[in-house]
Amino acid sequence: MNSRLQSIIDRMGQIRTIGVIGMGYVGIPAAVLFADAPEFESVRGFQRASPSSGYKIAMLNRGESPLKGEEPGLEELLGKVVGAGKFRCTSDFSEIAECDAVTLAIQTPFKDPKDLIPDFSALIEGLRQVGRHLSEGTLVVLESTVTPGTTERMAREILEEESGLVAGEEFCLAHAPERVMVGRLLKNIREHDRIVGGIDEVSTARAIELYRPVLTTGQIIPMTATAAEVTK
């Protein structure tokens, strides 16, 4: 266990403010469930103000879900946490600096379904945004589907390069793959077991602290970051 990182975490105290990057079928339900948990004070959803998806920001801040299809309970819960002032969406990524934990729920589609090579371009940009505004002691969690070793290598390198901080010594880093199906988003997050893998013991423990409050029947399954990637 890294005593330096643990001392930083002890000084920070419990996770209070959470940032969720990527307001899609994974990020939105995760964000509202975090916001509904009494253990956390506030959640910020981060969404680029792009021509194709920037409309989500205003919708979410009105308590309206931009997701297509029926998602039982989602819009009601979204309206509740927005009304309570516990959730808001923004395109200002500098607010990452105020978060105790940040999750990346960014799609990694195949560049070409024939060769099954994932397109990490959006994830890389998200990691760069996090790194530019990363504060000491923050927990960073990749929820995106990635190839084994991505968290330990690519994600770590980008975050360290952009922030000037060292993973495992000055900030926590983990992988916690999502397992959701359209039409069952809230139910899946609450009830499925959650795999959580940090790059070290402190990161794993911090990630467990983040996810435990949103689970009802689901259990936390701790492992290493690479093992979590392989499991997904």
C-alpha cells in the first residue's frame, strides 16, 4: 500500500463531489444514481457542447432525459436530483478540478467491425480533459470497454502527462466496467455485481467507496485493473 497516497486520501476524507464524463446510456443513469445517494453531496455531468450532442446539457438541467426509448424510473429520478440541486450538467471541464472522483463513460466503438479494433479517440480526449484539470487525491475511473492493459498504460500515461501528477502516489486510478442493457439501465446498475479494479490497493478501496452506495442487491468484486478489463 502506498502510504503517501493513503495519507492524501485520509486528509481529503470521504468522496463528496463526483464528475461523470459522457452523458449517454451509461453516464446519465450512473450520474443520477450517484446524485441520489445520501453519501454524496453533488454530481456534475460533463458533456461537450458539440453540434451533435450539446443539446443534452439544457435538457438534463431541466430534468429531462435525452435518451431514446423507455427507461423505467430514469426521468423521475433525474427530475428529483436536479430539483434537489444535487445534479447538473456542464460543458466546462475545468470544474473537474473540484471533483473528488471522476468517471469516464465514453463509447469506444470499433473503427471497422471487420477488424474489431476499438476507436479510442473520444476516450483519449476525455482523459486529456481530466488530466488537464486533475487535482491531487482525485479518483479517476474508466468505465469504458477497453483492451487489457489500457488503464495501466494508455490512461495512466495520458493522465500523468497532462497533470504532472503520479498515479498511485498522487491520484487514484481504477477500471470498473459497465454492464447495462437499454431499457434496464437503473435496474442493471443497482442490481448487477460491480467489478472494481484499481492499479493499487488504495485506488481499489477508493473505487469501492464510490460504487458501494449505488448498489442494492449487487455486490462489489475487487480485483486488479487489468483483471477487470479482461473480465469485461
